[in-house]
Amino acid sequence: MSDLRLRTIRAFSRSSSLRAAARKHAASARKHAASTAALEPADKQHRDQQKPKGHSVVDSAIYCGGRRIASPHSLAETYAALHESPQSLAWIGLYRPDRRELDSLAQEFDLHELAIEDANEAHQRPKLERYGDTLFVVLKAARYRDATEQVEFGEVHVFVGPDFVVTVRHAEAPNLAAVRRRVERDPELLNRGAEAVLYAIMDKVVDGYAPVVAGLENDIDEIETEVFRGDPKVSRRIYELSREVIEFQRATRPLVGMLEQLRGGFQKYRVDEELQRSLRDVADHVTEVVEKVDGFRELLRDILTVNATLVAQQQNEEMKSLAIASSEQNEEVKRISAWAAILFAPTLIGTVYGMNFDHMPELHWQYGYPFAIGLMALVCGGLHQIFKRRGWL
């Protein structure tokens, strides 16, 4: 777990002048700590609901010995209270903070400029980076919407130092108030330090993947049914679901490497053994989710191939039916044409001999009528034999 456990006495090494300056601002923090000590635990746990709209500090707390000892209202009060209790841990929760607040955090906790830029811009891919004795972690939360059958993604940035945790959210998910309540109900976990808070946040994010996996699995089952039912709209749904699976894959796959990085530093940074087991459990859950998501992507690719094959078969059947119909139509046209040609001969002869001219050859011939009838029969019979040989009749 990087340098998180190496400098737990960081506050003791601060210069005396810095402490003197901090004490000047600590009076208000002590008064606030005394007033909040009388608050009910439920009130402390739901401070995020009491914040005015537009306030970026959702909740800020100072913990010592695994228990909340102060609940400052502002960043300045949090800094002062942390200086007053050097062995304590500060957890500052922010929701869409402005650059001024992030710069204030960077100056107080010596946060790297690149990490501040990432936290300010958001829309980052999951990653874990180390800047000196501070970890910067980006996590992608996900939740499945049953009403729209879509996956929504959130983002949380976590700064973890020896005596502080700063969480920056740019979406409603994940619900870090639930994480805070969990660790506050377990002082033993919280007493393990800032990395315990990071574990709780990661565990919350990973647990939120389970309903998403179940929702995607159900959608794939429905798509399989639609494919074999011949629904014409299924191709579009397969494509849209494939895009969601790819996005979900991008949110989950980097966590495997991130947890490997954390596990690689267990011995070096003397991470608590119980916390090591907890992080290994999170890693197992992440691996399971990643394997399932990879399977979903392969399955959707196969379904798309099967759907394309079925569509091609259907088109081939339709083309075959059209070809058969066209062939039958051609046969009918041949028959009609043959009979039209056969009937044309007697029509032509009858038309010629039906002309009322006085001086017309064979018009008054004794054998003219039998000759005309015989000629008609001869021509018609000859044409009939010709068309029959060619298969037109």
C-alpha cells in the first residue's frame, strides 16, 4: 500500500511556525468540536443531507482512535482541527468542488498538480498513481437502471495520505455517505488508518457491480430469445448493449492491476494483516466481475454473429422464394406467348381471307375454304410441336 503507512507521524514533523499559525485558527474548530460532541450519531452520519445546496463540502470529519472527534464545516476549520490533533485522520468529502477549493487542498496536503488537474476535469479512466507519500485513485462506480435497462456510471477521485483522505465526486454514485457510516460503526477498521477508508470505498464500488452484472445477464437472456424469435429490432439492441458492456469493462478491468499494485506493497509498507485480507477479498470480487464481463462481451459477439447468420438465412429464403416465383412466372409467360403465337396464325389467315375484295385470288375458288382451314391447322400444329420441343408447352 505505497507510502500510506510510512509517515503516520507526518504532522509531528511539521515546523513549529506552521503549528503556531494553525493554533490561531483552531479556536473556532474547538468550539465546533465541543458542540458536535453532543450530536446524536445519526445526525453525524447524515450531515451530507444538512449541507446547503451548492456547498461542495459534503462532509468533513476528524477521527482519532477510530472515532469522530470533530466535524468541521469548512476546509479551513478542517485544516486547523487536524493541526490541533496531530495523530488524527481527516476525511474530507467533496461534491463537484471548484478549482479554488482543490488548490487549497493541494497547498495544505502537498497534492501533485497533475492529480489536481485530473480531479478537476473528471472523466478519467480508473487508475492508481503515486505522488510522493500520497496515493491518487480514480474509481468508476456503476449502477443498473431497471426502468431504462441501462447502466449509469459515476466517478470518484480519492487522495490518500498518511493522515488524510479526500474524496471528490462528480456524480451521485457512489454513495459515500453509506461508506462513512460503515467505517464509523467499526472503529477498529477506521483505526487502521487512511488505507482502511480507501479499502471501504473500493469495496463499496466493487459491491455495486453485482447488480449491474445481474442486469446485463438478464438483458442478454432476453436478447437471445429475441434473436431466435426473429425480432427485426434486436440488432440495434445488441449493439447498444455491447457498448454498455465495453464501457463497464473499461470501468472494471483496470481495478485488477490497481489492486495488484496495492497488494505488491503490503510487506514493504507493513499494511495491517486484516486489511490485507480485506483487500484480497475485494480483488477476488473484481476478478470475478471482470471474468463475467469478458464473457458477456464474447457472448454478445457470438449472438451478433448468430443473428447475422439468421438474417442472412432469412434473406436467402426470401431470395429463393422470389427466384421460384420468378421462374414460375417465366413459365407462365412462355405458355402464354406460345399459345398467342399459335393463335396468331389462324387469325392472320382468317383476317386475309375475310377481306371483302371482289378481285381477290382464291376468293371464289371451290376449294378455298378447305384450303384456309387446312392451312390454319397446319401452321398451328407446326408451331405447337416447335414450342413443345423447347419446353414452352
